[in-house]
Amino acid sequence: MTDHQVFTSRLKGRPLLDGEGLIIGRVRDVVILAAAGNDPPRALGLVVTLPRRRIFVNLGQIAAISVDGAHLRGGAVDLERFTRRIDVILASELYGRHTQDGTVVDVAIVQREQRRGDWEVSAVAVTQGPRLLRGSPTIVPWDKYPELFRAGPLGEQLATLRELEPADLAAAVKGMPSSRRSQIADALDDEVLADLLEEMPEQDQLRLLAGLGLERSADVVEEMQPDDAADLLAEMPAEQRERLLTAMESIPAADLRRLLRYDATTAGGLMTSQPLIVTPDTRVAEVLARIGNPDLPVPSAVQAYVCEPPMTTPTGRYLGSVGFQRLLRRPPATEVGECVEACVFVRPDLPRQELAARLAAYNLISVAVCDEDGRLLGAVTVDDVLDHLLPADWRRPGG
């Protein structure tokens, strides 16, 4: 193992260490995502053996890999048992595979240059001759033997689907038989499946969720944007909705219960409860860094909402909003409270038709929703309003 390239066979048996150097478990294998197109296969994580189970640890949680073992970056480790997905390959399964030049004895992974914490397959080690007579392996780029990293037909389809934008993925899944849709849903990550659900009509969302277990459904709904999740829950029978909310983590469940109190045709029913919220003494540089977070939805990255603490909705007193373009024109050390452009807001009971008119009249991309005490409850973006003003079947082909 070097600072740049790690050979997966040498990881087996090495400890997984927490931030204080204590051993949590032992590395058993490396999980590789089947290749898509010409891009290198991604290394997703480690299979780690604990005293009574095997778990999956995402490589994004690993701060460093050394001769001492894999060092956790910090935070909790999910102790759910490792379940093999159909679109992944275990590194150990590649050892002993035959190529035109010999036998695979190892696979190397390396951190991606673009995103630290992400890993990809970089090379394959191959030897020739009988096991006892083999010399030093030859190290070749992974794409000399791309067939090693291909999955079966369903895995190939998943590799293709992973490259699609959520709206295109929803269109592709829509035309599949129900059995294949269920297979695809089972294999997708919670985050990707949540993105997919957000692009589907509510009734299609319900059918797809019906094929998942209660715990998986709860995990996926937690990954959805709160306003989309609330719309989905509102379509469920009360008993089913309550079971799902009970299975969710307490904080997102409480957030969704609050959103469900509002009529779906009002600003409160359309808003997201998790806009980008900052205190007035936050520096412009920090706000821009948060805007640049790739996990922040694009509509939410357009505007920051300046509030007094607390910073979770309902917040302290709402002071106003500031667009990212204005922030780009201000010195990085400036406090964002000095950049506030306007204190425009609407009440949660404002009908959506009037809300649409307000957005159009003021050329707003998003608008704050505040209660009678001036606390920020959430924000409505123009795409949420359009979604609800268009015909119910607008997502369907020809709709």
C-alpha cells in the first residue's frame, strides 16, 4: 500500500479503527460498483467483519488507509448487515479470474482526483504460469480487462440507469414491467431512489414503495426533499402514513408531521422546511461554500435566508434573504447581514394561485414563508409552484 494506490488483497484482515485508534472490526473485502461506459469502476466501501455480523462501511467515511488499517473519519457506523447488491462486484471475486495474459491476483484502487473520499479501480495485477512457479505480477490499467468489471444483464442495465438524470431515470423506469421496477428499486441507493421518486407521480411513488419493506421505505422517504415527502405521505391512507412516520427517525418525522398540517394548495403545503438558513454574522465566504455543496438542491442554492437563532425551522426572527449573485459581488469577509436584499415573505395559508402571482410580480425564484411572529417556517421555490399548477399527468409522456 502506498499513499496513492491500495491493493485490495492486502486490506483483508486489517483492522477498521475509530478516531481513537480502537479496533471496531476487520476488513474482509472491498465492494466495487460495476463499470458504466468507459469510466473506471468506483470502489464503494469495505465489507467489515464484526464479532457477530458483516457490515458495509462507505469509503467516504475512511480518513486514511495505512499499514495499520483503515482509519474512520469519525461519526457513527451503520451496523446493519451487509447485503449484496446485484450491481456490485467484490474484489475477492476477481482474484483467480483468467485473462488473455494470465491470472488476476489483485486489484488496486486509488482516490479520485476530483473528489477526495471517492475511490475508483486503477489497476489489475496479473501473473502467468502455475501458482507455485509464478513470478512477480504485472500491473496493468484496469481498462485492459474491462470485462472483469461488468455485471450481468440487470447489473448492466443498472449501470446505464445510474448515468441518467432523475427525470430521465423516472421515464425509463416507468416503461418497465413491475417486476423489473422492483428489482431496480431494490438495487438503487436510498439517495438515488429518493431522487427517482421525486420525479414520479404520487400514485407511481406509492406503487414503488409498496414493494419495499417498511424500514427501507422509511429510509428512502427520509432522503426525499421534505415538501416532496409530505406530498407523498398525504396520498397514503392515514394508518399507512402513521406506520411510516413511526418507523422514521424522530427529527425528519416531526418535520414532516408539521408540513402535513398545511393544506396542499397553500404556501405552507408547497414549502420546503429546509432552505439554506444562515445567521446575520455568517461570513459571505462561508455562505458561498455552503451554496457550492453538491448535495444542496439547485433551487435551494439560489437564495440564502438570514434569521436570528435558532437556525432550524421555525427559526428565530426572519431578517431577509440574499441571492448568491449578490454574495459573489461582496468581499468574502463581509457579514451576510450587511448583504440582505429584501424581507419579502408570505403566510403559510396563502393560496397557491396568489403565491404564483406574487412570485411573478416580484420576479422571485423563491420566497420565504413566515408565521405571525415573523419566524421562518420554510421557503417555496418557483419549481414547486409550477409542479402543482401543471396538470396532474404532466410527467407522463404526452401529458
